[in-house]
Amino acid sequence: MNFRKVWVVTKSLLLSQLRATSVGKSSFRSLIRRPSILAILDVVVMVAAGGLSYLAARAIAGTTYSSAFQPLIQNVVVILPAIILGIILLMGLVLEVSSGAQFASSDTVNWLPVTASEYVTASALSLLLYYSVIPIAALSATFSFSIVFGLGPAWLLAAILSLFSVVVATSVLEILRAILNRFSSSFYKRGGKAAIVLRIVSGILVLVIFQSLFYPTVYEHFLGVITPNFGPTWFVPILWSSVSVTSLIAGNGSTAVLFALLTVALAAVLFSVAIFARSKYWVPMQPTITISSAAYSPKSTFASVILNQAELAIAKKDVRGLLRRREMIRLLAMPFVFLAISFLSPGSGGFSFTSYFGFFIVALSTLFIAISGIGAEGRSIINLYQAPLKTRDFVIGKSTTPIIFGSIFAAAIYLLVAIFSRSQPFQTGIFFLAAIGIALEMAFLGTLIGLRFPNFSESPRSQFISQSGSLIAVPVAAIVGGISLSPLLVTTIFNFASSYRVVGFGASVAIILVASFLSFKFAESQATKLLSQLPI
Amino acid sequence: MSYTTPSPLNEIAVTVERISKSYGTVWALNGVNTSVKRGEIRGLLGANGSGKSTLMKILLGLVKPDNGRVTVLGYDPAFQPILVRQNVGYVPETPRLYDFLTGVEYLDFVADLHGIPAETKKQRINEYLSAFELQSQANDLLSGYSLGMRQKIAISASLIHRPEVLILDEALNGLDPKTAKIVKDTLVKLASSGVTVIFSTHVLEIAQAICQRITILNKGAIVAEGTMSELQVLASSGTTDQSLEDIFLSLTGTSDVRAIVEELTTR
């Protein structure tokens, strides 16, 4: 490995990151987005965080609260490497998922004489430097407390392991980047069902992990299980460093060394995998041009019995958009994120809770797909304007995709509930049917809101819905959905007799149908207004 | 590409009466009057911002005029947009295709919006893919298409429902010479079978070669309209070998090109 070359690439990547995020911004921002300013910021943060924490630690040490603070500081030092790893991973994922311009210089690197290991090292270093303020702030702030409260050796171990955590985080990001590089070449230029499925699954996983890491109760959950006898945490590699520090504090030196070595090994393995992934998926990949000699032959589908040709065309196009567009993955990931959070949150109550929470998941996921449906057209909406399209076909076509996905989410959630919970099959059955109804209601309501507040802008990023639309959508949906479900929920929660529950279900269905019909009618009138003149 | 329309020639296909349209304080169109016969190829010429695209959008009912009236095949696009769009094909200046669809999926989508039966749809899509030599890329996502390939798909989509009026806004942009020739010949053939073609271009040689009549717009108003020989007279040159470029520059008041070039190249 040529370290001079590594440093040159590191500087280039760092500059591209700093400058890419300052494009179009004020000249002041451009001025401060420089590596030298970054270094000064690191020093300032180190001094400030270290100094302030020293003053705070001295002040606390002299009070009666000192003993109460001891376990808190200990927990922070224990979790420090995992927190630094989580934050850097999270920030990197935000950067990677939402933007392509940031790493534009990596394209140039492809035809320069730089090896995969040099590139991965440089890229990891550039990420470390870009986010250096995070570990510096965390380590400086905890240093003084650790010294004052007699946790010096534990802090030192945590600091060393934090460095390896940074290597773990940047290696994971490199692996993701290498894979995403291949994905973006193959997914966005070519079709292919396997590639699309893989991208959806990986995209959803990335977002679920990202959101879970961001969710504070997840750490709270893990903190609860990190004890001196470390329980089941050795299953979680990112917590090995924490187990090591905990063991050191508990005086278990051999375990501390074992888990410290495991953390180092994890970093080394992931770094090697990152180099392998980079060399394996080194762009530009060889083109996968499909020479298709087969003549086009349309297929008839069952859906054509329910929808007319124009409605089906819009629905098919929207489903493809939802599955193929990178920016739509977040909508598909939404129910999975809610499910993950509901299970990771302490005291969620597992699947019996999910049977009720399922309504919320189905309603919100369907609503967001529906409100995005109009604005997601962007400037391509001219295709619909120039077609001989009736407003009724437009509204039904646009509402079909959220209904389909809402129903799939409902089926998946209540299938899980039926398998894993102890709730009665009868109750699960009517909850599932009510959830389908909620999907229908939210699809029409969301389409109405999307038609009233569309945002067709495509840059700097797609918005889909105006700010006012996004602000009113959830409260309105909560009121409508709440009113619709109240007869069913009241009769279920208060354990009414089965016959009353059926009546409650019937009442909910009736309200859902009325609300859906009204939303559809209002949406039709809104669509007439929208389609009367090209908005962009 | 077989194409026949039963409509008799010499009928008026498009009428534009005192059309005005403003965007804020800027008049995109100001009292424009014209008419286009069935089977005619009408060229719309004008500098950027002269109102060509706005006029085309008004013809399709995409933009409502502030004043005046338009009819396309007897229908008013402002009040009967669906009837107009059933019979009109349109290629916008910058085709906005759905990048997440493949070429064939996009054509299928447009054909479905026009309610074309499955068998006819299949036959026409294969026909256009073959004519524009797009079969091998038909199943690739549109995001991977070059400008010219996207233009070919947009032109195919505009023809797929066999429109009686074709409105093309800079449709030859980005096409390679062979495809440009195919499109030009297609337009001539379509016009001879009764299809009305209205198209804007900045390539004056193309307009000169295929347009029966030319309308020159300047700052939202028609400054000249007629056949090539009528325009030569209008330009008061007195000579018959004057090119459309000279006429255009003379009529739009941009004939001081030489002076501008002189100024730009002065050291």
C-alpha cells in the first residue's frame, strides 16, 4: 500500500465531500467548509468539551450526588465505542442513501492507478476526518468525568476500542458503498426482477437499521442487558467493545482482553471484506447489455376485470415506480421500521400490541404512499395531461397502488399476529378486514390530500407533497381513522360480547365506506381542478 | 408504418383566434390568429421565448389562454380536452418520460391511456421499436437512454394512437441523421395521408425542406406567415434565392447578426 497515494486520495475525497455539500450555499459556508477549518473545529471541540466536562465533573464530585453519578458515567463509558460506531454509521448512511454527488471523485479514481486497499483506506480515512468531531467530542467530554470518578483505565480502553469501532463503521459503509455502486449500475440502467427485489430488500434493511440506530430506546434496551456478566450481548458484535470495558470495570481482565481482541478482529475482518467488496464490485463494472430479440407481447392480468385500461395503466406504472425508484424505498420501508421500533421498544407487549398497532402501521404507510402519489409524478405528469384521461380514471388509478400496498402490509402484519400471538382467530380476522378497510380509506384520503397539495419539484430532492399538505395529512388521517375504528376498538378493548363486536365491526366498516366514498368524490373534484391546466 | 385517415383534405384542422396568454407581466402570446388545413405541415419558427411552445400547449389544452379561442378538429381544447387529446399526438420540447419504466413499458402505458386494444397495441409497439431500431434496448430502463433514444420513444408515443393532428415541439432535437431523415419522411407521408403536422424547430433548413407553410413568431405575435415564396416577398428582398434564415432574421429584427459577431470578436 502506497501511503502517499492513500493521503492524496483521502484529501481528494474529503474535499469533494466538503465542497459537494456547499454547492449553491452562501459564500460564508463555502469559506468554512475547508479541511483546515475542520481541524480547527476538532481542536476547539476537544478543548471546550474537555474543559467544560472537567469543571462539571469537579463540581459534581464535591456534592452528595457524586455516588449517584458514578453508575451513569460508567454506563456512558461502557457504551461509548458502540455509540461512536452507531453515529458514524448513521451519518454515513444518510450521506450515502440520499446523495450521489458527494462521492463524485470516486468515479475518477476508477481509471487512476489506485488499488482497492488504497482506495478503501483513503475512503475510510476521509469519512473519519469528515466526522472526526463526533469521536473527539464524545471522548473529550467523558475523559474528565472518567478521571474524576476513577474510571481512567476503563476510559482508556473505551477510547482505544472506539478507534476500532470507527474502523468497523467506516468498513461497513465501504462495503455498502461498493455494493450500492454495483446496484446503481445494474438497477438504474437495467431492469431485472432479481436485481429490483434485492435492491428493495437491501434498501429496506438499511433504513430499518438506520432508524433503529436512531431510536433512543434501542440503546436503552441494550444498556439494560449490558451487565458485568454480560448476558446475551456477546451475540452482538458491535457491543463486544462494551462487554470488554464492562469486564475491565468488574475486574475480569481475561474477558476484557478477549472481547477487546474480538473487537480488533471484527474491525480487521470487516476492513478485509470492504477491500474485497471494492475489488469485486470495482466500477465501472462490465456492462450487462441485454440484447432482446423477442417481440413485445402484452399480457392480460386479472386486474383488468376490476379496473379499466387507463386505471390499470396508471396503477401498473405507479407500482413499478414504487418498486424501482430509489427515493420511494423509504415509503416501502415505513411499515418495517414501525414494526422494528415497536418490538425494540421496551414494554411494547409483543404481538398482542401489534394487533392494535397494526392499524396505525397500515394507515400511516398507506397514507404516505397515497399523498406522495401525485407529486411523485414530477414533471413527468405532462404524460397524464396530454392523454385523454377522465378524472375518475385518474383518481382510481392513483388510489389503486396505495390500496394494493396497504392491503399487503395488512395481510403481512395480521398473518404474523395470527401466527405468533395468542389472540383469537376471530378477532385477528376482523382486525385484518378492518385494516384492509383502513387501507382503502387512507388511500382515497391520501390521494385527495396529494391532489390538493402536490409538490412536483424534483430538485434539490423530490418533495412529493407541499409543507402544508404534509402538516395536515397526519392529523386529518388520525381523526378520520380514529372515528372509523372507534366502534370496533371500543367493543374489543372493553371485552364486549361477540355479537356486539360484530356490530362494532359493521359500524366501523360502514363509516370507512362512507369516508372513502366522500374522499373519492372530493378527490375527483380536486383532480378536475388540477388537470384543467398544466401546473409546471 | 401504415397510416390512413378518412378526413378530407383542405378542411381546416386547427383555428387560432385572437389568442393571448401572459405569464405575469410578460406576454407569451398577444392576439395571435392563424389556421392550419388538414394534411398541412406547418412550421413554427421564432427565437427562444417567442411563444411557440405556449401556442402548442394551448392547442392541446395544457395551458388555458387568457383571451381568444382555439379549435382543434372542431373541438375547443379548453372545454373538450379529452376529445382533443384522443386525436392529437404531442412531443414536448423536453420529453418527460418515466425513467423507471423500460422503453416498451412506457409505450404500453401510453397506449393503454389511449385505450388501444391489446392486439393493435402489440403490433404498433413492435412496429415503432423496429422503425426506430430500438428493439435491443426495448427492455432497458429509460434512465439509461440517450437523448436521441428518448426522443425516438417520445415520437413513437405521439404516433401510437394514430392521431389526426401531430404537434411536435423541437422533436428533431438529439436525433442522429438517419433517424431525423426517417422522422422527416414520416411527417411528409403522414401529411399526404391527411394528418395535420404542426412543428417548431430552430433548424431552418428542415422547415424550408418540409413545411408547406411557415409561421414566424416574435415576442408573442405573428410577424409573418405563408409559403416560402410568400415569405420572400414579405421580406422585401426582391430575390427568390433568399434562404429561410435570411428571411427569418430580416422579419424578426435580428439581422444585425454580423455586427454582433464583429463586436464579439473584436480584440
